[in-house]
Amino acid sequence: MRHFPIRDRVAIGLIALGGLLAASIALVVEGAWSVAVLGLLVSALGCVGWIRSMRQRQVLHGLSSSVRDAKRSANRSLEILNALSASVDTVITRTDRVNEQVGALEKLVARSASLTSAADEGHALAPARSEQADVPRRSVGIVGFFGHGNYGDELFLDVFHQYLGSDFNLTIIPDLESRPYFSRPVEEKVAEVDAIVMGGGDLVQRWNMDPRYFDLNYLKKPLYVAGVGVPVYQNSAKHEEKPHIIARLRRFFGNANVRLIGMRDDFGANWIRTKLSPTAPVLSEPDIVCSLALPPVDKPAGLPILGIVTRQRRVDTPDDYSRLEELAEHAKRRGFRIRHIILGTGSVGERDLANAPALNVSDKELVHSDNLEDLTRAIGECTVLASMKFHGTVVATMYGVPSIVLVPTNKNRNFMERIGRSELVASHNSDKLVEIFGVNGPEPIAPSDVQMLRARSTAFMETLRDRLLSETRPAGTH
């Protein structure tokens, strides 16, 4: 439709008025009818043109309004589409995370179902036989405090056996409890393996580099750190950070053969990143014992059990257990029976057993065994645990049993914070133990938290296994 500009509309108006004026003059002055008719015709044509121009203006105005409305609608639709797109992206991201967790849980169930249970096999490092005898197996050297009966460290061996034992020959490198720590020259032992796995435990110490864990010979092979922590001791000059130790640790972790660093909490991971600046990726995942397939247990008949775990600590003054004894008597009045668990085997278990009479509770059940699974089941059968040992709390948590922390180290605090149960952190001599226990004991650990710990820890161990398989080769094939 052609648009009538203002000047055209003015001209049409003048034509209409001029025609009307000419017709009036012709009739009044000269009486010329033919001229009058012609003037009227011209005036009528001008009026018709004016009317058409006004109608076109209205139409154009309507079209302009429609275009504006359509543009606003299009913009609103675009906003809605963008919002929907963002929502879809969020849903996809959350679905991917759920799928990852489900996948990790499915792998854990499948792996757990494939494990065989034997009374003493759980903490042995006997290599699994290769299905193909002619295919050379890779060997991995394990570095940590193993073979001496400390409960958590022996569980680390179970974890390595569970995830690595079917693919690798496993060898403990520092195999003596005291100096010289190695039954043979460390150079020979390292030469016999294809990779080193260090962990877990509080091995990265800010004041000391223990020669069992940081021998430079380890760096001759690909080295992987698994489930390690950075201990912090308050008000202890001996355990303060030392600059020359940090410098040595920085050189060690900066070596190109350090391939993966798995820390067991955010504090340790951030400390490694900030203080040591390694080139290897640094991960923060729950303690690797959370990935371990624990023996099944049923709660025994009779009264519920409060389990108490003590330890012989190397301190100048023996620990005072009077607050623990108050807790035990309170629990007995609430209908609980008391189980004193000696959570260690070998030399460690013997030291803790010697310390057991210091906890003076009448009618207590004393559990002592050199079989790890017996100790683990003793924890799982409890309704509530109070533990001076970190891995007593870890194992209890994985059974869903609430554990009152009796030694508030940073590893205990960080672990309980991860599952939102910091209210369970105390000390063995705290006057809050009875209050924390309450009437019937603390609430059980939420199954969703147990699943989270297991899925994340399992995913890390599978990552470690996959990295070892892809980055190492059997001796003689390099």
C-alpha cells in the first residue's frame, strides 16, 4: 500500500476546497452550471482522496501498533525460550551427576559381589593369580605404615587388595616397624616394581619428612598418592610448620613422576595446592576406607550396645577416662550395655590391650582379636560408638552407626563436617559426652551420606586403578 506523505494530503485538501470554491463562484456570479458541476466534481475527487489518505493513515498506524506488539511478543518468547534452555541445561547437569553417582554405586555393588571372603585373607597382600600365566603382571609398591596392626592402616591394605590385587602384584616397601624400616635396600625394592602408591594416613607432616614415606628412590617410578592427610596439632611447638620441610616437600611433590595426589579432605588438598604447588592433579575425596566392602552384620539380640574405643597414646601423662566412665554409666541407665573394643592387632593391639584396664566400667564386654573382620563386625553391631581412633569412626559411619569423636583432630573434624555431623565431635575428657549421647543415643547416620561417601571414595579408587593400568607397563616391556 502506497503511503501518502503530509504534503500530498495537504494538496488533496486544497484541490477539494478549490473545486468547491470554483463551483460556488460559477453559480452565483456567472450562472454557469457546467463550470459549477465541474468544480463540484473536482471537489468530490479531492474529498475522496482525503478520505483515502486518512484511512490509509489509520491502517498504517494499526499495522505499526501490531508490529510493535508482535516485536514485544517475540522478545518475551525469546526470554521464555532462554529461561527454558537454562532450565534444561540445569536438569541435564543434575541428571549427569545423578548418573555418575548411580554408575559408581553400580560398580561398587558389582565389585563387592565378586569379592571372596576368607577369615584371614582380608588383610593379606598375597597377589591374585593371573588368568593368563604367560602374561607378565605389573607390580606396585605400597608405601605406608603397614603390617603392624594399626586398624586404619591394615584396612588400607584391604582397600588396595580389593581394587588393585586382581591386576597387580602388591609389595610393601617399608616393611619394618622400626629403623632401618626396609628389610632390603630400598633401591632394590623400588627397582622390582613398576609404580609406587603412597597412602593412606597422615603422611604429609608439616614438621617432618618420614624416610619411610619420602625416600627419593620412590621418584624413580610413577608415584600415586591415595587417601593421605595433613595433620595439625594445636599448641604443640614440636608440630609447628617448618620452612625447610615445606621446601623439601615442594621439591618432592613437584617431581614429574608424581602423577596423582588424592587427599582425604578439602583442608589437605588446599594445603597441598597452596604450599607445595604440584603439577599433578590434587583431588579431595573421602577416606579410601569408605570404599571398602565391609562384612555384613546383624544387630545382636538383647540390649543395644555402646561401643567404646580407647588407645594407648604416647603422651607424658596417661589419659584420664573418668568422663568416658560417666558416659558408660549414663548409657547403662538408659538401657545400653557397654562393649570395650581394642581396635588394633599385632603390636598395636597389644599396647591398646595393656591400656584397657584404665577404663573402669563394670560388666563391660572386652573385644580383642587379631582378625580385622572380627573387629569390624564388633563396630557394626553397635548402636552407638565413642571412638578415640579415626577409623573406628569411619567404619561406624559406613555402617550407619553414629560415632562420638573422642580425639578432635582436624581429620576427625573434617570427616564429620563432610556429613554434617559436627555435633558429634568432642574429646575423651569432655564434660559434654553425656549431653551428646542424649536419652537414646545420637541419630543414626543418614543412608544418603553413607552412599555419598562410598560412591566418591570408590570412584577415586577406580580412577587410581585405571591410571595405574594406563600409565605403567610390566617390567621388561618398557
